[in-house]
Amino acid sequence: MRRIALDPRPDWRARVEALGLVWHSTAGAPYWNESAAYLFTRADIEAVETATGELYAMFVKAGQYVVDNRLYERFSIPEYCWPLIESAWNREPPALNHGRFDLAYDGAGPPRLLEFNCDTPTALLEAAVVQWAWKEEVFPHNDQFNSLHEQLVAKWRDMGPYLAPGAPVHFSHAAEAAGEDAVTTAYLMDTAREAGLQTERILVSDLGWNGRDFVDLDGRIIRTLHHLYPWEWLVNEPFGRHLAQTQTATQWIEPIWKMIWSNKAILPILWDLFPRHPNLTWATRDRPAAPSYAQKPILSREGANVRLVRDGAQIAATDGAYGQTPVIYQGLLDLPQFDGAYPVIGSWVVDGQPAGMGIREDGLITGNLARFVPHIIAQF
């Protein structure tokens, strides 16, 4: 694993916009950063892919443990959601079952889990499509760890017969200035259409309730709803209590059991179930187990309210809206450093299968200003 400097294509903005990535710059700097690339050996890719499969299997067992022991209070999940989670977990309704494992990896030791973004994972279009198109133009003779697009389309096609016949799949997200959620939602709609499904877009704020069902702005009953909107927000919306009435009438993609996996409260449970596993680091909800650790709110997003401590001294911290959220402590993982950039591997799964990866780099804490850098598999 190494990082190389490159000259960006002169017309890179137009090229990525043509692929749908209109959110390609932030704070006056490129978010899509093709002035560099990461090179991996086949052995590196095999290590990431194997670790991804191992982690997914552990999450399945940890999820079952949470459901069997009804540990929902550790996750700050409202009590009315508990039977909904149990029903969805046991029924296994249609789901993409996709997500992004964020990993610390330096090409030497094993990849190790930072967290699992599997409820509303973004950085998807750039990982699945944009970096592949870049590779095809800039490094046409190299390969890339990337079958994301094909696996997403295949999973939608697999789900089609189990969705409401004749009804569109509605896709929802919140209105936000940056446009990242809109870009991700538009791409997922493209994958569903490629699989032969009819799609409709609706903002979360435009979801209606007719007294019995969720409806769109035209009054049509919503039979299948993909939501790029976190479950912990959905259940606390004014319409949240209606979810209990529509769990079987409306197919929610992803299902409500994702509230378990996407919550960092799962990390101490993983460590309890699989102590000293090479793809994990210690995690606890009580107090730090060593003088070097990361303190993370269980429900924070984009690196908010994270605190990093090395040998008892704080080395980095972020603020945000999660200051009153319960926290967990996780062993401090050293990210590799390349010219001041600290890369985090985002290893994707679709239907539980490894599907590719994307790389974001930032400072010690990966936040919403992190840059996406493409990768290739080196020919040596």
C-alpha cells in the first residue's frame, strides 16, 4: 500500500459531473481528489476483502446476541421500536443489506474496524462509478477492487419479486445544502431502474400520512421506501409512531434492525464476543481500558464529538451536536500517514458480500471535509 502523486485531468470537474458527482468540491477544495491515488498489491486487497467477510459474519452474530438478550437500552433505542426490530430481524424482509466498514489499514498489519456505516452510508457513487471511470481512463491496464455497481443492480433485481407489484420504489432523503444525500439517492435510484424497477423520489419532509398508510405528494400509498435518513431520526419524527402500523404494509429499505449495526454501542459487544480478534480493537462502554483511546458518541455522524487520547493526553477532538449522547471507548488505532494525510479504508458489502472499497483521507479524525482518493491494484 502506497500513495502516489498525479496530475489531475484538466477537465476532471466536467467528467465527474457527467457521472452524477456534482458534489465534488467542499470548502473551496476538491472533495474528489485525483491529484493522488493509492496503490495496493493483490495481497493487500485480499487482506481487506477477507477482513470484510470476517467482520460481516461477526456483526450477524452480534446482532443475534443483541436481539436474544434484548440489549436495546445500551443503544438508546426507544422501547416501542424493540418489537419492530425483533420482527424485522426474524422475518428478514427485502434489503440491499449494504454498508461500509471503515477500516484502519497500513498494508502491514491486519485491517481493523473503526466502525460500520450501514444505515445511511454515503461516498457510494464515487466508490462504485467515479473512481472506476477514472481508472479506465488514467490506468486502463490496472484493476481495482470494485464490483459495487454490479452487485447493487443484482441485489435490486433479486429483491424485485418480493416488492409490491405495480408500485414504484420511493426514495427519500432530507433536503440538505451540500447535496451529498441527493447524489447518493440519485445513484441508488439509477441502480434500481437498471434492475427494472420503477422509482420515485420524495423528500422526508414531504412524506404524508392518510390515517392508515404513508403517502406521497400525489396521495399514492408508499409500498416500498428506501430512506437515506437515519433510523434514529425517523423514529423520533412526529410520524415515528406510525412506523409500528406500517412495518408489513410498507417495505422499509433498509430495515429497522439496522439501528443495531449502525450504532457504535455494537463495538463493545463485538469485543466481548470476539476478544482479541485481529480485525477488532478493544471497546468498552464503561471507561477506557488503556491510556490511549478514542471516545465516540454511539450515534454521532461525520466524526462529530470524537475525542482521541494518546498516553493520557488529548491529541485531537471535534465538536458537534452529539455532546449529550452516551459514548463508548475504543482502542486508539494508528492510521498510516502520507504527507499529512491519514487514509481510512471504506470497504463495502452488498447483501453481506465484499463489493469494493473507497478511500477517504483527512486528519486524525475523519470528518465531513475528508477527501475521496481513488485506488488501483498495482502490477507488481
